[in-house]
Amino acid sequence: MTDPIEKLREYGYELPAAKAPVASYVPVTRSGNLLYVSGQISSDGTGVVQGRLGDTMNVVQGGNAAELAAVNILAQIVHMAGVPLQDIKQVLKLTVLVASTPDFNEQHLVANGASNLIVGILGDKGKHARAAFGVASLPLGAAVEIDAILEV
């Protein structure tokens, strides 16, 4: 398998520092061989990617925001859980929350930004079950928030 960090670079990303929680929770918990990664919002080194799908953002922009949230999930795994990406056995599930208008119904397409990145970096180990939901708003005005369950 190609080094996941190298694959991440091929997507144009460096693994960022893990974001500290902004409320009363921990970023990652572990039970046996399972990691539960708390929701990671769409943010990059310059701040939170804010917006609402169907209003201020289109599907492509939303997919890019979902990619950023997925990169932040990977950062939590490495930096907070201390698990190298190559030690992931399987990404089991992603739950993708998309800030969107009531009539926007393409949350699944926005979620593909995260899913495609995870599979692109981890290969078959990245294939996962998924749920995608539209919500009225997300913390800090984020466009996308994603949590994850993984086996290590």
C-alpha cells in the first residue's frame, strides 16, 4: 500500500495539527480496536469554511468542505489517538452533517467529497458505511461536520 501521508499530499493536503475541542468532549475515544472520532468541521489553516448548501454554497464547494473535514478526522487519528494511518484496518462508518436549506437534497453528493478522499488515501480499508443529513446549522457556522468510527 502506498504511504497514506503521501497519498494525502497527492490530494494537495498536508496532515494538519489536530483541532482542540471547542466544547465539553474529547476528540477521540478508543474501545478495544475501535476508534470513535468526534465530529470534525470543515476548516483549514485559515479558519472555518462556513456556508449553507442551497444558499451560499454549491455542491462542489460543499464537497471541498467535506474533504477538509475528512482531513481533520485523519489528523485526530494520528495526533490525538496516536495511530499511524497505515495502522487503520477499516473505516467502518462516516456520518456527514451538511448545513443546508430545507429544499436542498444533495447531501449525499456533498458527502462524496469526504468518502472519495478517505478511499483515495486508504484504498479498500477506507470503504465505509455512511449516512448524510441536512441540518439547519452547525457549530461555528461550518458548512460540514463529519464523525467517524474506525477499526485499528
